[in-house]
Amino acid sequence: MRSMVLAAGLGTRLRPLTYEITKPMVPVLDRPVMEHILDLLERHGIGDAIANLHYFPETIKEHFGDRLEYHYEPELLGTAGGVRACAPFFGDEPFLIISGDALTDIDLTALVRRHREAGGVATLAVKKVPDTREYGVVLHDRDGRVTGFQEKPSPEEALSDLGNCGIYVFDPQIFDYFPEPPFVDWARDVFPVLLANDVPFHIHEVREYWNDVGSLSELRKGTFDALRGELQLQVEGEEIAPGVLVADGCALPEGIAVEGPVWIGRDVSIGAQARLTGPLVLGDGSHVGEHAQLRSSIVFPGTEIAREAILIGAIAGHKGILTSIRRRR
């Protein structure tokens, strides 16, 4: 099976970070979030993938190289229009679509199996959400066939608590239900046509972890969930003390206080008498000055924290972040 990673968005809710870096390249622990997605695809035997690009396209191509194929969108084509532009890549077989900012360990093998068994033109991964006001929710019958949608309803009006994860398996026949204009959105333009024409498509409810890095609060939550082990990612690091992971396995300098969970990347320098309180992430090549105190924060690769600085509940980054993200393969 082939797949597509959606990577063309502007990431407006992650500003100011995304003034300098495209959202799929935002680091989560030891690598960009999009690299965690490719790792997940490969673990489930989905090796051939294409990504649509628009914003900072060269940074993605330079990082991933020939691990992916690419389709550049001079103008954004929408969540579905970008997929249609890549239709020749998929051929005549079912294909999988996943967002480049998804932070998940979803069982993709089970999702594909559900699609083949259900026999519809599409299968949507869904998950129970605590607050329907933050998500588009999916309605379905007892067999899991989709019967409707609600866009971010209040809890009092919600007819479902299953949020759309933006992870799909489609048959190529899905393109028969697209409108003519190049800009196409799944929720606005395609799924309503399937419902209007009584075309069967289904849900697959996931129990695994799913979030995205669509906002600063979600980036912090997802990163800290991964740090605590609530999200299973392939992460480099050796546990040198309870809850303290160091990417290159080196010992921490003497004279610093560390309380996990903490992840420390490669080539990180930490000044004397620094105090590190988890959850805390120090990206590759970052520097923490003497007597600095950090707690519940994310320090992006290559960022310098000044001497005696106090950082609580923060995301610290700088304009050189892209040059500090290492290619792992």
C-alpha cells in the first residue's frame, strides 16, 4: 500500500514558531514530528510515500531526501485537492492519508484491515474526544457506516464524541466524487457528496494515542505525553537516572539538579548549578547557562538559555532551529 503525508499547511496556530519553520518539521523529542510519522508508516509495512509541499518546501526535501516523493503546490489545493493532485502516485490500489503533524502510534495495520473488510470507498480513523468543541465529530450507524458530521459542536448539541483524526484509507474511486475546482476540502466538498449519493464509507475507532501539534498547547501536551511514555515513539536515548534520558548516553555534569521526566538531546551543554525539573525537553545542540532553572518546558535544538534564566511552562526556540535538526537516516 502507498501513502501520502500532508505537509503543505501554513501552521498558523503554531505561530510564531512557524514564521521560521514549517509545521511538519517542528521537533518532538529527537526528531521532527513528520519523521515520527514516516517511522510509523514503515513499522506497518507502508514504505512508499509522497508528501505535498508548499510552505518552506526545501527544508522538508533537504531533511528527508529520497525517503519520500514530493509534489509541490504553488497554491494550496485544500485537504483533498492536494491528494487528488497526487492520484497517479497511488495507482489502482487503496491508499492511506495521514497528516504530517499527527502525533500518534495508531495501529495502521488494523485500520487498513478494517477498510478491506468493510468494503466501502473510504475508512476514517476516529477517536473519542473529551471536548467536541475542538473537533469535527463523526456520526455513524451500528455497523460503523458514516451517517453524518458535526463541526465542533458544543457538548450539549453533539450527537457523537468521535473526533475525526484526519487519517484515512481510500479506494481510488474516491476521486469520482470530487468537484471540478482544484481546491477541495474533505469535510466541505467530498464527504457530503458521498452521503448525498448513499456511497458507503465507514469509521475505524482507534484506542491508541492520537494528537497533533496544531497549536502551542497541543505541541507541549504531545511532547510531554511522549516523554512520559503515554505515546510510543522511536526515540534515541539511554536512561541514566530515573526518568532522565540522554540521547548520546553521556553522563550529566556534576553539580546540577535533575528531576525527571527529562529528555536531553545530543551535544547539549549544561552550566554549573543548573536545575532541571520535568517534564522537560532539551533539543540537540542547546545550551543551558549556569544557575538557570527550567521546568515544564521545551527547548528547541540549538537554542541558548541564558545564565540564571528561569523558564517555566515555555517553548524556547530561535531562528537557527532548522539548521540544528539532524537527519537521522
